[in-house]
Amino acid sequence: MCAASIEWIRRHDRRQLFQSIPFQDCPTPPMTPEIFEGATSAVYVVSKEGQTYRGADAAFFILARTGWGWFAQFLALPPFIWFARMAYSVVAKNRGWISQRFFGGEACRLDQRPPRT
């Protein structure tokens, strides 16, 4: 599931705004002990300005910059973000099972190949 999500981002990131790095390989900075601990259960985005986004907030940050624009920004507002955070938590806790059932593999295999075109 994680690998499929990164692949989707790579295909839609036409301006090459994002760099995907397995948290275990992330340099310091931007890696912090808090991000390292949290990255075992959620995706993180660190913006160029140093702002950190986690989980559903990170997903909406990415969506807003990969073609979803105003709609992603709208969904990042209350009350929608509250439901998105709850849903993200449930999916994250079950990512191994979801990956096996729907993506045929490991939950968080992240390779460094360029995106498929």
C-alpha cells in the first residue's frame, strides 16, 4: 500500500515537488527523533519551509499540490479533516492486512526507482 501510494505520487508530481525517502534512510535534518518515532505509523511531509505534516494532513498537502488543489484544501478543513484523520488511523493500523489483500505485498516496501510513465 505504501509503495502504491508513492508510485501514485510519483506519477502525478509533474513539477517534481516531492522526494520520497524511507524514514530509516532520511538524513538529519529534516529527520528528528519525534518524526522517526511517528514515521512507523504515518507518512510525513516536510515542506521546503520546514513545516511538518503527518498522516491525513500530509496526504491532503500532497493532493493539493498534485492536481487536486482547492478540493484537497477544502477537505483539509474541519469537519472533513477530523474524519480523514480517523480514517487514516484505521487504515494505518491495518496497512499490513490491506497491503496483503489489495496490493499483493509488503505494507511499506519503498524502492527508489523513478516513476513509471
